Amino acid sequence: MVSKEFVEFFTQVFAFALGGLAAVVVGFKLLWPRVESFQFKLHMMQRNRAEDREIRQLKFAAYERLLVLVHRMEPIQVLVRQHQEELTLATFVSRAIQDVEAEYQHNFTQQLYVSDVAWQAVTDLKKSTVSLLRRVLETEAGEPLVDQYVAQVLKQVREVEVNPYEAVQQQLKREMYL
């Protein structure tokens, strides 16, 4: 037969175990929201770091593309790309201007990733390049040869005290690491 003490002992053990289990469950219910909150914050911090890294990469790539754009907009680059012996001067200049405009349009979305100042500098440079190409064409008397036109454009670029293409490239390089 089972003794009364034995039953009381197991009843007390069961009561303590049940009380302990209830305490663990209540503790878990009270602490779990804090654990979840901590996990959520940790996840958001990791996600923000990943997004920041991705945005930095996009910005870096945008500045790289704008550096290439500025280089490709330099008159010597444009004129060399468009030079063909059989072209008339008007056609040559028209193609050169179209080339500058096309390069600019191709990189138009990069303004999303660079500063407004940097984008404005690139836009102003594009406008001044197109203006230079038109202005030299207008100042040429008669129908000069393409080579004479090219020489005149390059002369005007060299006469500028500060090369605007190098200045914009320097600005882009400085901003790239901000």
C-alpha cells in the first residue's frame, strides 16, 4: 500500500512543478514581446545597413557614369567620334550636337543618385558644349572645312582659363566620397 506520506510528497512535488511551470509560462509571456521587439530592431538595423550599402554603390556608380559622360562631352572626344571625311560641316556639327544630347539623355537618370549641385554642373557643361559647337559654326565665314572648324573649337577650349570639363570632373570626384 501506498503510504499517506508518499502521496503527500508527490502531491507537493506536483504542486511545485505545476507552480514552476506556471511561473515559466507567465515569465515567457511577459518577456517574449521584449525579445521579439529586440529581434525586430536588430533585423531593421541589418536591413538598413544593407540598404545603405546598396545606395552607396548606386551613388558611386552614378558618379562614375557622370565622369565618363563629362569625358565623352569634351569637344575633342565628340569631334573625333563624329569625324568622317565626306560629311559637310553642317552635318558634322549637327551630329556632334546630337551626340552630346544623346550622351546626356542616356545618363539622365543618374541625377537621382548625385547632388543637385553635381547634376547642375553636368547640365551646365552640356549646355555650354552645345553652345560652343553652335557658336563656332556661326562665326565661321562661308563654308569652311570640317578640320578648320575642329581646330577653331579646340582653340576656344584651350583659351578658357579654367578647363570646364576638368573642373566638373574634379567636382564629381570630390562629391563621390562625401
